[in-house]
Amino acid sequence: MVHRIISPLKTRSFFLFGARGTGKSTFLRQFFKPEEALWIDLLDIEQEDRYARRPNELAEHLQALHPKPSWVVVDEIQKVPRLLDVIHAQIEQGSVHFAMTGSSARKLKRQSTNLLAGRASIYDLFPFTHTELADAFNLDSALKFGTLPAVWACPGEEEKKAFLRAYALTYLKEEIWAEHWIQNLDPFRRFLEVAAQCCGELINFTNIARDVGADVKTVQSYFQILEDTLVGFLLEPFHQSLRKRQTQAPKFYLFDPGVKRALNRTLNLDLLPGTYDYGKAFEHFVVAEALRLSSYRQNDFRFSYLRTKDGAEIDLMIERPGLPDALIEIKSSAQVSEQDTRTLEKFLPSMKNAEAFCLSRDPLAKQIGSVKALPWRDGLRALGIA
């Protein structure tokens, strides 16, 4: 059993959002004792139909229970958003807490739901992190197949590939369409493959729109869907001015390297150290890992990338309240040298109150000029993330 490091407060109700397959239900079944919680599974067709017809039946059922449970778990709350009105009233009465899971807050927001107006905390759950997997973690496997719980449980590589292909087909395509987040499935299918191909790159909405046969606004809405469903995230360019940040192109990353490889159909290709593809996969993994762990720690770090007009770029910039800003280069090299830290040295003098890090596969920690070159795990700890 993998111990998840997310730790919701048990003193107030909460939402637990995450992409399908990240283990939300499994986590809550471990988090609550069986006698502690009443469980409502809205993926069950009968339960969904019951509460969709009469949401107030939940309040009536709770009224009849003696003793009342301490918690009510509502799995996939976006299936019946009207239940939130009943839940709101129950929380106001103060007699029971609610834990609500969902793949996205998008449907709730679209139906003018206010997510209980601050009466419930919001947490996100991601694929396994290296700290959760501990000694079972294997970097090459994480780069090739990702760390979704079901993938990690597969006995062999062929089983991992089969699961990821099915996940990409059934969830990321048909299920998003079935939930009415999109109206036309064909351009969205093409978009997912293109989005996977440009993972870690600057987004050119116009070019992508041309490639998938859709207009720019539609493509922008597709990226928003992936963000809302926690299937992907945008990394904005760093600039002191918020307005200027918004006028420059963001980078896009899918939430899991294995899902990325499934979508761009490269699961059967070798991923070898020293190659360009390995380097991009390593960067993808470290960036995603940093955001996951930071989310769990709720340390309010802000992540971006840094790029100059002449094309010089820093992979990751982290604004850390109470700490110096961190400039980070991510290198898949097993032996870091001055060549890997040159760009950091170039940027550092122009940044106020900042420090520079190079995270890599090199097992030795080094001080190269002004740059702390650290093994990637040690680097995440030194940054205050892991």
C-alpha cells in the first residue's frame, strides 16, 4: 500500500479533485474508517439517478440515521451538482462534514455552483510522487510509463502500455466528450495528439488550430479543459508585470509522462539516456513533480519559466514567499559541468534576491560558480518542495 502525502484537514469539509485514475476513492477509503463515513457513489447509475431526481433525499436519509456518521463521502460530485445545495445546508447546520471528489470543478462552475462559498477546502490529487513510492520508485519507469496508480500496479511493461492506451482512448477522449465538455469529438482527438507533441514547448495557438482544423478560440478552450480537469497545466512566462506575463506564450505540460507518450503514440519507442527525447521526458517529470509536491505542501509557490528576447531560457522559475526566487535548470545529464550552468550564471546578476539551481541525474552535489548543482531529489528538498 502506497501512503499518500496529501493530508486534508478533518476539521472541515473538503473537495478532492483529480484526473480519473489518480486514486481519489482509494485514498478516501484509507483516510476514513468504515464506520466513520457514509459513502455515496455517483458513478453508480442507480445512486446518480436517485439523487438527480430528488437531491433532498440526502438530507432525509441523514435525518433518519442514528447515530449520524461523522462524514459523508460523495464520489464524483459533478455528476449531480444540485446536491451541493443540500450539502451547503447540512454544513450550515454543523452536524456532519462532507468529502466530495470529482475529476473537475469545471462542470460545477459552469452550472453556477459556488463550491460552497468557502465552506469547504479544495485539494488536488495527482499520480504518485517519488516520495510516496519511496524505495519502489524507478526513474526510467516513471519517464516511460508515468506514475498513475493503476500503471504502477501493472506487472509488466506490456500491461502498462495496454492500460495507458486504454486510458488515453476512453477517458481523455470519449469521457470528456460524454460529459459535454466538448461538442465535436474529432478535432479534440487530433488536438490531444498535437498537445502531447508540444508538451514542454511554447504554445502557438494559431499553428495548433491549423493542425487540428479548429479556430483559435476552440483550441484555447481545449487547453482550458485539460487544465480544469487536471490533465494538464500551463507554465506562464515570468515577468514582474502581470500584464506582460499575459501577453507572452505559456508552455504546456500534460500531468503524466506516461499519458503523454500514449497520446503521441511513442510507448513502443525506447527512451534512452543521452537522447533528446530522454532529456525532454526528464524535464517534464521534474517540472510535474515539483508542482505536485508544492500543491500538497500548500506553500503558495508560483511557478513560471524565464525567456529573453534572444531566446535564452531558464526551465523553471519559482517565486517562494519569504525565500529568494529560485532559477532552475533541469538537465538529464549524469555528470553536470560548467556548460550546463552557463545560462543560469548569465541570468543571475539581473535578478534581485535570487539563487540558482541545476537539478540533474548527477549523483554528486556540486557548487559550480554561483550555481548549486544537485541531484534532482536533493534539489527538490533544497527548494522547499519535497
